[in-house]
Amino acid sequence: MTLQVPLTPELAQAPLVAFGFDPFETRLVSIMRHFVTAANAPGSQAWHRAFIIAAENWGEAHGLAVAHTLWPVVREVLELRSGDFTSNDPLDLDTRDLLSADEAQFIAMLHHMRRDNTAKARDAVEALTHGQMDPDLIRSGLSFADRFPSGARQRLRGAPALRVVG
């Protein structure tokens, strides 16, 4: 899959739908934004809202696991970027359907990792971190991708089948 919008630092905002991310990835945007807000304002309860949104999107068991596994990825990016990560306000209705260049790079990184597309994932990590191939970020991103893969791998992992016990 090729992203339909070029991800350049000059890109201020672009419509979320223009990138071609799957529904799972588009739902990650709000959660990511709340985590960024929580990291930038430690006294806020934005992290709590991120977990609530995840549970509303995918149910409590799966959603809380998504949020729990996404947080280390966000944390690593924010640490590497040292406060230089542009993210839209998660509560601003006017920017809800727009992505900053940094947000787009973040989701693109996960997009490629979830599809096991090593070359494109490597490029996305490099673009997101401005050339820092940090092993902690890569490890957390790959951990997220392994837990929540895309496509056929996701269908194969699936949920355990229910069976009648006598």
C-alpha cells in the first residue's frame, strides 16, 4: 500500500482520509493525541480519556490492551523528539479529521510495521525521528505491530473459538 499524501515536514495538516490508513489505524489517532496531551501536561487526565476511547472502540479487553501497548510507542517518540512533536488537540472538533505531519509519520510507521513491510517501516522510523534509528522505539513499535497485526496475520491470530463444554 502506498500512502496517497506525501509525508513531508512542510505538510502542516492533511485530511486523515487522504492517507489510506485502515480503520484500526485511524482510531489510534485520537488515543495517540490524548497520550501526547498527557505527556505534555502530566497533571491532566488525558491518559484516562485515551483508555476510555480505546475501550469504546474495541471493547474493554481488546481496547485496553491497544492503549496499554500504544503508550510505550508514543512515549519513545516523545522522548526522542524532545518536545518537538506536533500533535493536534484531541478535543478540537475542527482538527479531528486532520493530521499533522508528525502524527501522519507516527501512524505510517505503525501502518508499515503492522504489515511487516521492513523497508517502508525503516523509512517511516527515520522520518519520524529525524534520522535516529532508536532501538527502544523500534522495539515498542514492533511489539505493538506483533500484538495488533494487519490483514491475514490478524485473521489468523483472531480470538479463541468458543466451544461448548459439557
